[in-house]
Amino acid sequence: MKQWILKNNLSSGELSPLLWTRTDIQQYANGSKKLFNALPLVEGGAKKRPGTKFKSIFAGALRLIPFIANSENTYLLIIGVSSLKVYNPRTYEVVYDVATPYDTEKKVRELQYAHTKYRMYLVQGDTPVHRLLCSADFTNWQFSQFIFGVNPNDELGTTPNVALTPSGTDVGKIISLTAASFPNWVSTETYLTGDRVIRASKTWLATIDNKDKEPNGTNPEWDEVTNEAANVFTASSVGAIVEINGGQVKITEYIKPAVVNGEVLVKLTTTVQAIAKSWVLKSIAFSATAGYPKAVCFFKQRLVFANTKTSPNQMWFSRIGDDGNFLETTEDADAFSIASSSAQSDNILHLAQRGGVVALTGGAEFLINSQGPLTPATAQIDEHTSYGVQANVKPCRVGNELLFVQRGGERLRAMSYRYEVDGLVSPELSAIAPHISENHGGVKEITYQQTPSSIVWIVMSDGSVASITLNRDQEMNAWAQHDFGCSVLSICALPTGLGEDQCFMLTQRNGYTVLEEFSETALSDCEFDIDVIDGVGSILNLDIQVLSSPMVSYNNQDGYFYSDYTIVGTDINLPVSDLSQTVYLGQPYLTEIDLLPPDFSEAPSSAMFHKIQVHEMAIFLNGSVGGFINGQELSTKYYNQSAFLNLPYTGYVVDSFVGWQALHELEVKITHNKPLPFHMQSITMLVSINEK
């Protein structure tokens, strides 16, 4: 008996070949074998992905970073080796160009950033913290090394075995700190690692805790030190904090090895000499020796840094509302530091906001928060999951979830808070389509374009692109693969005040680094707009050399069309001599939707080896022109339409088929390869099933 079966839902997207036999799960019914250059939609069905518009060539560019003051004032940062350009996405012009210290491709890839309103902080482990500032009217921009009011300092510091005398106590005063001489070595004294003593007119440093071990050059417990290593203070001490007599002093000037000047930040109780080991010298946490932070974020008006070479699991929180003040006290609004710790690798690779500060390390995910306001006394850190994160792939916020790439680079997870476990959980998004990242070398970058279709764009390590149509409210997690006819370097989405988000892409085309913009109206890739009059247009000053095998397309009141062309000098000639309008020159691409065989099984029985005959297939198209199903061209013209018109077609297109085959061998493949619109909402098949 013949029956009609309907497929109108692709909410599971392209499925891994490992799931092609899992007819028992819902994803099978809602999935497909292949979605290539097609986007599954929340409303059902799938459409041809948007094409792109050519914007400019940016030689040497490597990354795109968003600068979002608000939805009406967004900018695109184009980062290359030793270069930063601020690009206005509304005027398509570079408004600021500056040299940077990120002088290798590796440094550019490692660059992380945190942005709020008119300022952005950029960090990279081998480079001092830098800040990008703009004026309130966005006419003036400045990029420079960030100068801390009070530098972040190391957690423990050192307690030199020498007495120190302050000359004053009041906050704001500049005082001197004068150190006594290091003590002479005494055989009955116990010395700790790092202690320095005088013996035989030489300065010695204890390498381990010891007693009655004479520093004489032969005992391994002592090393002779000279120059800066033999001094209490050095020029690099400027910026360090001295905790003495209940107060804190910031060193502002180096005078000589035993004397420095400093500003009192926290009032001292007395000017009495502090005995040896009763005061603490907290050296600067960020330096060429100690390393610079590799991760940064903002949280509740605090600027947060993490991960230096010497303190890879340490985080520093600034004073509330004061980005440059990292003076640590017990006051609620003041700065503090905290460290992550677990049995897994603890190098903090990324920081993000999610109900607190999320610290993602190489082996676990931590949450820093508090029951009330986050203060030095209330801050607590807890490990929530232990998947580990991939370095240099910045997590991406989507709704209430934080998307991050699991250690190894091939699995994508979505972190969110779950009330029933009272903590963060990170289910895997890529479980239904792990083959996509595995086949393309892993994930390189992720970005989220909220409108019009809620798409997470994923740049793969080999330059290809994948996408996820992600909508948790509609239980949609649909993967697809894309080929833009080039190697994609970076993708970045920017919100707008009205309409769809702008989304830009940095590509390598024919040896050129090209900036392109996604466009719902573009029907081919890297399109150039060309005005033609009587079939002739000028390509003077157009960089069409970036294109490979391009095609002309255009649309008007007669419908959508594509055309061959010839180039003579700086003119492009179309065979339609009476055409006067804007046409589009770009690279066409193939769209393919390959569906899984329908499931007639009732567990534990299977119908996959039954014979099936498809009598008819009826595809419902929406505003589409052209296309093929199993190699047969779709007729998308209305019955009363002139042969010279090519208007978008909405409705059912029915094709007939013959022949029996095993159900598991059934092929339902929809393709489209011209620069014309295509949107398939559903497919209905009239079939007969025979057990023999």
C-alpha cells in the first residue's frame, strides 16, 4: 500500500556516520547525512547559507576581534603581525591604524582581550598589558602599554633577613626605606632558603634550609652572590609593595641597594625599625622575568588577570571601579588575589563571566564567586567540572551558556548553571557530529551571530567552516559544514541597532588576505557590486583577481538570473545588451542536503532491509529558483509564468521516480549550484514498502 511520509525538521543537523544506524533516537528522525553550505532553520527545513560581499584586502591580517561599545557603535579590530587596525563596519573604513608589540603570528594567536564600553585590555604572556582606548564620540583612539597605579604583586613575597627602617607613616607621604646590612654568618643560627649572610667579606645565599654549614664555596647549602643578587633592593623593585609595621608602601624610586623611596598606601603604625623577617617585599607579579598575564576578563567592575609564567594558576582582581589599582587589603572594595588548585593541570587558559568568574584551565573548570558581594574576605573558588579547555580558542557566550572547546580541540561543550546540581555543568554539543571537527583538524575559533538565524560559526584548523544552529528553547542543536572556496582565517560577529547582526570573515583567496561580510542577499561568495549600462560595466579598481571561476548574477522585477561574461580591458561585458542595473560578480557554490532513509522500524524489529519504491517526491520550496533532487532538475516556474521570467517560487514541486531498492540504500539528495535563492521547507514522499 502506498503511503505519504513527511520530513520537515532538520533540528539535529548533520549527524555523525556513527549515528546513521541509530533509528531509536530522536536525532535520527530530525537529522541528515550531510548538510553542505546549507543552514538548518529553527522554523524547519534548511536554506542555502548566506554568501559574502568583498570589502577590502588586508595584507598580513590574521584575526578579527569585536569592539562593542553598544549595539549602535561597534568596531572591528583587524589584527596582524605588529599591526592593529580599527575598522568601522558602517562606513567600511579604517579609522585607526597603529603598530603593536605582537610581532609574531604566535603572539597574535595567543592574544586575549577584555572589553567594557570605551576601553579594551589586551594580554599575551610575553608582552606587557596594553590598553585600547577611544573617546566617547569614537573620533580619537589610543593604543599603549597600560600603566598600573598599583601593580599586581606576587602572592607570598619574600621576607629578607635584614632590618628595615621607614621614615614616615602617613598615607600619601613619600618616605624612605633604609635597610641595614645583612648579618654575619653564625654557626648556631638556622638559615632558611633565600637568606643572605656575610662571610669572609662575601655575600652568600642559602640554597636550602641549613644550620652549621659554613659558606665557603664547597658546601652546596650556600652560593656566593654578587651585584643585584647581593642587594636588598634593585632598580626592578620600583612598583613593588613593602608591607611593614602594619602598613603598605609602594616603592617609587630606587636610590641605592639599601635605600628606596616610596609612597605610603596604607598607614604605618610606627617608624620603629622592623626587625629582620618581620617585613615583606612583594615583588611585581607582571615583569619580563615573572612573565605577563595570559588571560583577562571583567567582573562586576573589577579587572581580572590570570596566568603568568611563574604563577600559572593565580588570579588578580582589581579594586572595584579602578582598573589600575591592585593594592591588596582586607577592605571590601579593594583588590585581592586567589589561586586555582586541583589534581588536574591548573594553568588558567581562559577567564569568562558565568555566575561569577569562570577560570578554565587545562584540566578543570573553576568558579570564583561568593554568597554575597565579592570581596577579599568572601571570595571562594570551587572546581565544578574537569574536562579541560583548549588553549588559544576563546570561549563564546551564547544566551545563558558559555561555549568552550575541550582539551584536544575536537569537542565543543556548553557550560551553564543547573539548579538541580547547584553548580556548573558542561554537556557536549558536538556529540552528534564529532566527525566534523575530527576531519578538519579541530576547532580554531568560534563566534556567535544571534540574528537572523542564531548561528554559531566555527573556524576549523584547516581553514574550513562549520556552523551550529543553536536554539535551546526549541531544542535545536544542528551542525552543518561549509566551504567558501578559500581558507578562512577568522570570523567575527557584531550586533546592530536594527536588523541582522553584521558578520565579517577574514579569508585567504588566491594569495590575498580578504575581508568579507556575510550577507543574506548575497547568492555567491566574495561578491563585487558592478553597475552596468547596456550590458557593460567597469571593473576599474576592483580587486577581482581574488576570485576563482566567478559568475555574474542579478535580480530585478523579472526574477533571478545568472550569466556568463567577458572582460575587455577594464570593462565587463554581459550577453544581455539591454541590461542596465547593478550586477554581482562572485564565486558560486554548491549546496547539498543529503537526507537519511526514513525509519519504519518498531523495536526490536527493523525495516531497513525491506524494499522501498519512491513513486513521487514533493518538495515545498520558499522563494526559490532552481535546484535538483537525485539529479533531476526541479521545475520552479509557475504554470502561468512567461518562459522569460525567473521569479522566486513558493509551493510544492513534485517529481516522479521509479525502481525498487533496499530501504537502507535509499538516496534523497537535494542540490543547488547556481547563484540563485534556495530554501527547502519540507519534503514529502509517496512510497511503497515490500518485505521481499
